[in-house]
Amino acid sequence: MTKTHPDDNRQLPPFPAADGLHFRPLEAADVDAWMELMARIEEAEQVPWRTQRSELVAAVEDRRNPVAENSVGGFDAGGAVRAVGRVVKNPEGEKAHVMGGVDPQWRRRGVGSAVLAWQEARVAQRFAADGQPGPLARAYGEADNVGTTALLDGAGYSMVRYFSEMLRPLADAPIVPHPVGIDVVSFTQDMDEAVRLAHNEAFADHWGSEPRTPEQWAVQMAHEHLRRDLSTVAIDAATGEVAGYQIATVDPEMAAASGRAEGYTELLGVRRAWRGRGIAPALLAEAMARFAAAGLDHASLDVDTANPTGALGLYEGMGYKPIRSSAAWDKSL
């Protein structure tokens, strides 16, 4: 079965085939069932996060990656969604992300492989539509997830990057003075656009990073777990420019599951012109102080272990220690 693209009659890839499942694109009405599926998957895999409803709402409202053309869901005879797959690509982006999952009760039936094959075909179409050669599919997952590793290895993906989640208790947190000429202030809503631009500049030299659009940034700023009171911005006192930022989140469900009340540094960046002045450690130390004042007992973050800015060494020096690893897998189509 094929689906016609509504704009130009291009034929999208044939839907996956799997006994007992009917496949069609995901839509807004599927968000609750999609949430239930992700909860079953995350519980079975014992991952430390939980998908939030706002994330799935944002997915079905993503104008750059309309779900009608870039997603597929596998539904059983009772209408429950048992598998999902989604493709996300920025125009002119160097890669397309493939993401999804299969209900634990429906694994080992070839469903994941069928969905992944559909995603790869769609990735190839997206690159062709953007006039780009060399389509590349990228997937992320926990490095020790046996099922994910087997699926991606079997499909010809190669592990290309490791990331570490790092944690430290807030007891005896370091005190780092703010650099001379730098004011560290709370992250308020009126700063959103300036911080977005600072983020795009700070991450321009980071592996796999692509500029965030105002729409993408707005989704992140509306996330349930965002804590502006725990997030800070480093301002150059002489110019008023954003020099760096630390954006924090708190997940109450994770605290209930792990027994730790964590403040998580979602994003940390310093613009190139201000690097080497101690802004990053000052932002982290300020974050720890705010976390502790809010009644939290741990600080956590993730790091690309090969980050050329020396982030891993910075975090280790601030007392963070690795607790789990994730990875990125690539496949050139």
C-alpha cells in the first residue's frame, strides 16, 4: 500500500507489513494512545526518562516534519497502537533522525525492522526533495539496550558517538565566583530569543548540532519540566550581550523512580568570544546552589564524550561522575 503526498502526488514508501497490525500515519487523535505505548516501552526498558505529552503534541504539530508524511503507526485489531516510527529532518540538514519503538508484547516479530525500513525509505525521499546527495539516517538510544543495538546493527548502522549522563550529589558543591564583568541572572521569558541565538552560536562547532528555529525553541521553552528559576544567563555587563546560559529542568517522575531529586542541566553553552573566562563553571556552580535551595539533592547533565571544547574535563573537575551511556548510530543510505 502506498500513500500519495498531498502536495505533489509523490508516492511515499509502502507502509510496513506485519501480521496482525494495520499501518497508517500518526495524527493528533493518536497522542494519548502514543503516550500509553511510550510508557509501556520505557517501563520495559527501564530508561531514566519518561516521554511527556507536550513532546508528542509538538511532534504532530511540527510543520517541518508533518506526521502525515513522516510518521507511521502500527495498530492492532482493537485499535491500540503497537509500533511507531517517525522521521525528522531540517531543510538542508546533514542527517535525518529516525525514532520510534515497538510494544514489548509485539517484539521479535520483525515489526521494528519493518518500521525502520520504512523510515529509511522516507529519509532517502526527504534528501532527494531537498536536493541533497548522500542521505544519512541517525538513531539515538541507550548504549546498553540490547534490543536497540541488535536492531540497528542488523540493519547496517554503525555506532559513531558516545554520550555520558553524569551525576553529582549537591553536598559539598563547589563555589565558583562569577567572572569579572559578567552578571549571572535568572532566565526570564523576555530573554528567550537572545538565548536562542546565543545557543545557535555556541553550538555551531558541536557535533551533530543544527540551529534551533524560533518554533523549535518555543517548544523547548514550553516543556513541562523547564525550571526558569533554576536556569541562568551570563550577561556581559559592559555590552548587555548574552555570553552564556544554563537551562535546567526537573522531572518529578524521575525523582519518584530513582529516589533522587535531580536538577538536570538541559543546555549549557558559552559563546566563543567569552570562552576561557570561567563562565561555564560559574554557571554550573550557580545551578547547584539553586538546585540545593530548591530542595534537590543531586545535579546531572549529559555530555558528548568527544566534545572538542573540553566539556567532559570541565564536568569531571566539577565533581560529576558518569552513571550511564547512550550512543548515536549512523547509516549512509
